[in-house]
Amino acid sequence: MPKLPFGIGAYARQRGDLPELPVINMFAENAPTEEGSVVLQSRPGLVPALAVGSGPIRGMYQADGVFGGAMFVVSGSTLYRDAAALGTIGGTGAVSFAASPLELLVNAGTTIHSYKAAGLATVAFPDNANVVRVAYIAGYFIALREGTQQWHFSKVLDGRSWDGFDFANAENEPDRLVDVVIVDDVLVLIGSRSIEFWPRTGDATIPFAPTQGKVFDKGAITPGCAIAYDNTFAFIGAVESVVPPAKPSLRVYVAANVPTGVSDVGIEEKLSKSASYALWSFTFEGHEFLVLRLSQGTWLFDAATRQWCEFTSAGLSNWTVQTGRGGLFGDAANGTLWAFGAGHSDNGGVLERRFRAGFPLSGGSVTSHNLRLTTNAGRTPDLSGYASDPVVEMRSSRDRGATWGAWRQTALGQQGKYRTLIEWRRNGQFDAPGGLFEFRVTDPVPFTAAAVAINEQAGGRGR
């Protein structure tokens, strides 16, 4: 057998008690230099960049050309420009922003707030109705009226001026509008059961009109669950409609010619058990990650590899980050804005990297004389202290992950020991249903995984 398949995408399925394949704080990347043409890379550690209020960080916005590229943050119930407080934002819902070069609108499910150079103001909206989302396109601010099919457009370049007659209805289905995104200069109106596309008309009286014959019979579950992503948009929606109080099966979709599900059954099982949902995205070294934050964890979908992974924070039940913009990430509990650092620890704490490999057996047995990991040995940046002699740990299971043996350490190589053989010997005998091996690194050192092999020949430990 000698090469073992290892999980390059996070997978967990409780129904049927299938073995779990976690990919924790690592992500897959195509690597033509490796035998399997793929490698698991570690995410960088988090370092604090800025403290903004007491938190949590509920929303972030930054764009070149908008107020000099300033970072706007909703921390708790306060809007900040960089670290300067601007005023209170009403509402406890998902935060949305919309900006022209000279004005920023902020909404959290109730009133609209407008920031200009002179300061922050509450916007008078027709009928004093609540708004669930705001957007900006081609000189117009867009607002979705709560609990209805109505969406309103502002006066040109003026997010503080709204005429009660300047609205339209998304009429394909009798569902309420819950979100809006802008894709290719087209207004995408997302209801709870349908999605419509409204391009510009060039007419000042009716600036947008629906594209006839283009309607998706899917919708988003709640505000904050649809975003522009990978030159299109993504959303969390129901697989099919159900009659309350039944709960619909949920799926993560990326729109193409039709909405295409990108979540596997394991992710969808987690969606069905979550008490909250949010989507956001960020780009790191060519990987455009779609971030799915649920009440029980955070999973990321990579547009390049089409694989999922999971990001976690030591000592917490979820990743400490819950939103991001402009290379910074907002904390879910306090006012910290984080950035990816050069090291491999989260603010000096543990950054666990973990994955699994294995083989199935339907009969017979296999004795594991050795188990080898192909990784980047000898890359520790430290010449003294505990991280100068880092280790990688392995444990094994003979019952598809129901129970595990003890963790066993082997050296990951001191600085410059690039040819260190990463190997565990005398691992015992495995019979049906097979062998499952889990690997982890908690020392603050670089760590990749390119291959796992069993019963390889030749080569000693000290090379």
C-alpha cells in the first residue's frame, strides 16, 4: 500500500457513524512539486492589529476611494472610523454597509445611519419602516424594507434622501426580501424563496428593471447569508420548501448559470444543527475563502481547490474571528481586530494544525512497521527554547475513529535539519475495518503535509 490517502477537505458525518476527516487550521493547495500534486498548508497565526471598542466586532467595511481607505467597524452598538467612535448604530441584526465615495450607510436590521464628513446621522426612511439590508450601485443606495418584497432606491448620490414612491417589488414569488448583492453591475435581489436580477435601465425614473426569464427558485435563509464571491455570489438557502414548524434542509450555494451546491452532506448536517448562520469571505495568497460561521464552528470553502477546511482557536468552541475586511479580522467576543502574522501561534498561544490519513480493510490484516510523513522538516525559526526542537504527534485508531491510542511524538527537525525523517515505528497490526491515523502540530513552527506512507523501505532516522 505504501502511500495512504489523507484528508484534503474537512469531512464529518454523524449519521452512519462514518469516520471523520478533519482538516484543522490547514488548507489544501495544488502543488506540482509533490508526488500527489497537493499539499496541506498551515494558516498563519493571528496577531492583534487594533483595538476598537469593547466588541464584539459585528461588521467591517473598507474600500479604496471611500474616505481615504479608512476602516469602518461596528463594535458592539457603536460605529468607528479606524479607532475613533462616530456614534450609535440601532438594531441587533446582521450589519450591512453601502458606500459612495463621499457617504457611508450602515444598517443592522432597523434604521439606516449615514456617515458623511460632517458626522453621523439617522436617516428618515419612508413610513419609518425598518430596513434589513443596504447596498450601493451606480449612484443609487438600495434598501430592503423589512418583511416585504419592496426595495427602495435613494436620490442619486444621496443616501439621506428617500422618496416614498421610489420603490419596486420583487414579484416573482410572494416571499420577503432578505438580502441583496451587486454582481457585474447588476442588482441581485435575494428573497427567502427566489432570486431576481435587476440590471440598470439608464432611465432616471425607473433606474432598474428585472431580467425577464432569469429567476432562481432558491432563496437565502436570513439576512447576512448572501455575499458577492468568486465573480458571482454565494448564499445559504433551503434545499426545498417545507411547512413550518418543520425545519428545511440547508445548503451553501454558489451561483453560476444556476445555484450550485458546494456544501457536502457533512457541512449540511452541521447547518441543520446550527442556531446561527453567517457568510463572509477573504482572500489569502491566491485562495478566495468563503467563510461559513455557525454556532458550533467555522468552515471555509476554497474557490481554487473546491475543498472545505475548519479554522479553530485554542480554548474556544469556535474560531475567535467572525468577520473580516481589508486584511483584518473582527473578534467575536471583544473589540480586537486581528491580522495574519508571520508566525504560527495565535497571539502567542497555541495554533493546532491537525489532519488524518488512513486505509480501509474488509479482510485480512496489515502490520505497520513504520509510518512516514512528508513535511517541511527543519524549518523552526528558533535556535533556543522549546520551539527549537519541535515535534509532530500521531495517534491511531482501529475502529474508524471511535477510540484512539495515545499520542506519540517524533522530532520535526531542529533548524537546518531539512532531511529529518518524520517516522513512527512499530505501530502494530491492523485488521478490518482498517487503520486511521491522526497527526497534529502545536509548536509555533511552519508545518505542511504532502504525503503519508506506510511500510516504506530504507532510510534511517538520522540522515
